[in-house]
Amino acid sequence: MEVEYTSEAVEDLKYWKKHNNTILLQRIRQLIESISETPTRELANLNP
């Protein structure tokens, strides 16, 4: 599955990268990966 980012999402990612929030960026990547692999499955736990 291909992920398309809105311009707002790209700006948000740039902001978090600029502010060196690696924990949040890692969590975002995990969520996107999970959604890409199983788009119809519910996420069990959104909190780390």
C-alpha cells in the first residue's frame, strides 16, 4: 500500500524532525507501517 501525505502532514513531520522528537517520529513510523500492513485491522493500543 502506498502512503500519501497531505501537505499538512509533511509540515508536521518537518516540525517534529526539526525539534528532534525522535520518540514521536518513531511512533508515527510504527503507526504508518502498521496501517500499511493491515489497513482493516484496529490498532490495539495507541499509547506507547
